Amino acid sequence: MATAKKLTENHLTCVICTEVFTDPATLQCHHTFCKSCLLKYTKTQPEAVQARSIPCPSCRQQTNVTNPDSPVEEWVSQLKPSHVMQGLMDDFGPGTKAVEEHLCSVCSKQGKTTPATSWCSVCDVVYCEGCLQLHNVMPGLCDHEVAHLSDHTKTKVKRPFMCQVHRDKPIELFCKDCKQAICTICCSIKHRTCKDVDTIESTTRLVKEHLTNKIEKLRINIAATNNIITQRKSKIQDVKSNSQTLKDQVMKTRETVMRAIIRKEKQLLHDIDKATDEQLYELQAHVKSQEIELQMYQQQFEFTANAVTSNCERDMYAVYESVGETSPDNSDTDNRPAAGRVVLTHDLDKLSKAVDELQLGEVEVVHDVSDPKSSPVLHHTIDCKEDGDGKDPLVRDVTVLTVDGIKVMVVADYKNKRLKTYYTSNFKSFHNQLLLSSEPWQVAKLSESQIAVSVPDSKEIVIVNVTPDPVLLSTIKTSKQYYALASLSPSQLAAGTWGQSHSVDILDMTGRILRSINTGVIGNPDFIHVTRNNNLIVSEEAVKSLVCVTSEGDAVFTYKPRGVRALTNPRGITTTSTGDILLADSRFHKVIQLTESGQFVRVVLTQQDGLEYPGGVCLDADGLLYVTSRRYVEVFKFCRR
């Protein structure tokens, strides 16, 4: 039962519907599917239908049809299962339960359920005692080998290789022209004109060897396919995760824009309140002044009225003399300027246009540089010349960090003895710098917020926190001048020094030398990079070579090509997510791509791409390539054109 179940699950199951085959059909590539599943799949492939062929859902190989003018349904219906598949379906497919339960095959055809006791290895049929007796007395069957069934399964013995046409004749020959095993009668009748017929004994070894090689190739293909499936499934998860990350970025950008709008709204409301308050203060002060003046007028009115109505000439003249003609009459005049009106001035057309042109971002598919079909496109250029620079910058190296969701580019400005950072936050660009004791050489990324920088002339390695502004954390004093620098682990650095046979030292974070590594032809390392396998890749201008060694110093490969591919000034090194190596050749104004084992792939960038004297190189998490070019950093993306 276990054998039949295993065969059914592994070999008799359609990969489309994941069920046991229903009316199976085998394509020219030997893949088998249910006819109904194959028909549905074919109808979804208009290009294949137009080409009058049936595509394989597994390997995409096309199967030509016998009658291309007929409907697609007839194409599929005319397909038959292979002989091997049909044999498996006959033995282990639906309807073979009686055999697996050891019921007599002959009795089962008669509707009986008689337990089987024996099995004929030639007929491959199980029999009960009665049917076995009939089998043993039949001419041509009596010499078949019969085995008794065990309690659990039948034990298959080696059966005679008999001719399917002449069932009583053993197979003795093999026709290589027809690729068919035959008996002597078949040979004399049907294969007389064939030129290459050999004995079955001579051919068996070759056939077995061929099938053994086939098995090995299939095993390799299975392993490779499983690996591809695993990688693709991992890529699917990466794509889904990246999609959510990008959506989060869009929403974060929208929130930033909304905060900016709300901030502007609050400012406008504040300005309205301020202008209104000033206007109200002036008006209220004027009202108060008028109220005081009104009170004075009322007092004078009452005093004068009483004098007139008192019939006392002395009082009337006394009031008249005190008032005289100095009393102003401003009942209809107000010499104060009228209060202004607060208005909101805005251009709705301009505002509407600004909203329409507002870009939260652009969505595009950026390919990895390892994709051979991708081409570089200049994304943008960053000028590292800043106020306070005494000299024109020479950007020796570059790396990119992601600090609290902000992408920060860090560069080592050799001539100005500075470490500079560049980033964008809330739609504004920022840059800052850290003055060092001497000229920096290479930047080693320790984490997303921390770097190490070699300062050879001062015999220092400085540790810098990126916040995203550069903040000096500590200074490691070293016994040698280290130029090339890379992070081997969170607690170890790989540092290159000049003029020594063992030119790379492995240091701890205090600068203590743990061990020294001989890098072969390279005696004065210019740049070091640590691969995903923890190997060290080292370049040197003088010997025009690239060397890869393990962290223990064992050689992996040396890249020193000749002719048109010869290196002139190898500088910065980085690796892609797939392990490919990118190397900057300064004097040839190019960046080349190698495999992880040091085989040439292609020239990625040249002077025609706007590249001049490339030095440091690095890749960020989005696949953008950063290349230093004197005072500039050129940033490239990779797209399929």
C-alpha cells in the first residue's frame, strides 16, 4: 500500500490541479497533465494558440499538434499518455485497489472478492489458489515464475525478459536503429533491413550506463530546480515585503506633506489673528478715546443747559466766559485714519497647479546590476564642494547608511581632511562635516548608524556615529599606517598597510593585531572589501591586480587579465546581493563586473556614462550604485531598456 501511495503522490499527480491524473496526456517534453487542466492552461496562452502548439506548463517547451486547423479542444484530446505513465496508471492508478488489497485479479473481473495468495512475476497479476491452478496448466504460462504473497506485500523476483509479440520467446537482441529490444523471430521478420543489431547482453551495460547518467542529470536538475524554486519563493517574500515598505514610505511622505500644509495653515491663521488683533486694538483704543470725549461733552452740555434755564444772568455769563469759542464742534468729523481690512490673498489657479504637480514620489522597477540585461542610467550627481573647503575636494570613498529611515551618504574628502554626510529630510537637503586630524582614506560600514574611517598619516582609525550628522565616537591609535579598511565582523577590522609581505592585519576594536594575512602579489593594498562569505577582496594600483583570500589567508582567486581587459588602476570594490564583484578602474574611467569566483562578466560603466577617475564604489539597499568621481559622487540606477 505504501508503494502505491508513494507512486501516486510523486508520479501520478497533476502539478496543475494537484490531484491524481484524470485522463492523462503526455507532451513531447515527457511532462504529463490532466487533459482538462492542460486545455484550460493552453487557452490562457494566446501566443501558443496563435503558433498552433501546446505549451508545457512546467518547462514552456512547445508541442506541435497533428491538426493545427482543428479547435484547441481537439489538440488536447488527441494527446495520449506515455507507455510508462499508462503502465503506472494501470498498476497503481484508480481502479487498482483490488490488487493492492491482494484480491485475486481474475476473480475481481468477475465481481468476486477472493483473497490472492500468489503473484506471477511475468503476468504481474495476483491469483487465488483456484485461478493459480488454471494459470499453471495453461500452455505458455506454466513456466512463469510465481511467488507467494507475504502478509504485507508481494516480493517481486527477477522476471524473464519475454517478447511482447512472441510471448513465449525471450528477448535476446537489441536493434539500435529502432531502439527496440526484440527476440530472434522479430529480428528475422521485422528488422532484416536494420544495420545495427546487437545482443542484449552487449547492449544492457550501455543502456544501464546511459540511464545512470540520465538519473544523475535528473538529480542535478531536480536539485537546481528546487534551488531556483527556493530562491524565487524567497524573492516573492522580498517583493511583498518591499511593496509594503514602499507603501509605508508613500504614506509617510503624505503625512510629511500634510504636516507641511497644516503648518502653513497654522501660520496663516496666526497671521490673520495677529493682523485682526492689531486692528481691533486700534479701533478699541479709538472707541475708548471717543467715550471719554463724549462724557466731557455731556458734562458741558448739562452745565451749559442749566445756566441757560436758570434765569440768572450772572451764571449764564460765567458759563459763557468759561466756554468761550474754544469748544470744538466735531459732531460730523473724525480726523483719524479709517481702520484697514484684513484680507487673504491667494492665487487659486497657482495653488491648484501646485497641487496637481505635487509629486509624492515615482514608482519604477529598478533592477540589480547583476542582471545582465540591465543598463546604467545616471540618477543624479552630488557635488561635494562645500563652504569652508580650502581645496577642491577629492572624494576617496563613499558608503550609504539608513539612519531612522533616512538614507545618508557618507564620503571621505581626502584633500580637505573631512568626513561629509548628505541626506534629505522633510523635502529639504542637508549636509554636515567632521574635521579629521589628517587625510581620510577608506570608509568601513560597521552598522546602519556607525562607520570606521582609516586616517593613515595620523596612524588612526576613527569610529563615527551618524545621527545622520557625523559625530566622533572614539579614536583607535594603531601601530601602523593603515590605508585600506573593512569590517570583518562586529568586533574585528581588516586593515591594509603598505610595504609588508603580510599586508593585511586583522585587528580588534582596540587596534590590537590578532593575525596578519599574506595577500600574494598585493603588498600595498589600496582598498579592501569583505564578501558575504567573509572573504577579503583586495586591490592595488601598482600591481594592477585584484586578489581574493579567505579571512585566514587562503587564496581564492587572483584577477590579473591581459590585453584589452588589463587593469590600469584598480580602486574601490563592492559586491552585489548575488555575490558579483564591482571594481572601479580609475585611469580607464570604468567599473567592471566579475562573478563571485573572479570571472569577467561585463563593463558596467565607462567614460561615456559621465564617469571620470572613479575611486570608491558602493551599492545601497535600493540597488543604486554610488561611484566617486573626483569632487563628485555619481549615482546610477539600473533598468531594462
